[in-house]
Amino acid sequence: MFEVPRDYSHPDRGTLKLFGRSVSKYEKPAGPLSEEEARKKAYKPWMVYLQGGPGFGCQPPQDFPMTQAILDKGYQMLYLDQRGTGLSSPISAATLALHGDVHRQADYLKLFRADSIVKDCEAVRKTLTEDFPSHLKKW
């Protein structure tokens, strides 16, 4: 779970939770790893996949054909339920009703647009790659 601002323009107005499922290739070396090999293994670059969304289900990562191909190329995968979907902070008629009249509800819904989802991805990326070398910090 990741905690992100509900409204990036006003971070003091509360947070939302984002659910992400990480997948990495299981590799058991035949012998002990050198320090360099261990460091490379610890800093595999991340690829993010925004799963789900209105009207679409979420398959488990192992059911996506691209998962194995991405892992074979040396990446880690993060399957992220974007805000309002899946196991992330939900948005529904019941949660909208908590925000007041239709105008306030519309303002709240604006916080679930793609611009906020991109900012969420950046916040998650910074968390995941905090101690990574600079060339591996991007998605």
C-alpha cells in the first residue's frame, strides 16, 4: 500500500491509499554472488502497469502474457490499482455521498483524473527507487 495526497494542490486535505502488487523473477544462483552481482540484482528497474479501471477486471499478474517477457528482460513489475479502483481507496456512490452536494461531489471526482494518477505514479516511483542509482530511478 502507498499513501498519496488526495489533492496534490492541497496535500494537507487528506490522503488516499493505492494498492500495488509487485512481481519479480525468482532466481536462485548456483553459488554465492559477488558484491557487484548482488547490487545489480537488488536494483532491478521497475515497470508499472495500471490495471483495472472502470468496467475492466484485474487478472492476477501471472495471467498477463507480458509479465514473463518483462521479467525475463530484467525488470520488476508493479501492478498498480489506480486511485478509485481495485484495492486502492474506492470511489462509489456511497463514498461520493460523504462529500456533500453534487457540486462538491463533482469537485471530488476531479481528483480522480489522469493528471492525479500520473502524479501518483511519480510518488510511488520515488518511494520504490529512493536508494537506487540515478540511471535506474525512472519507470
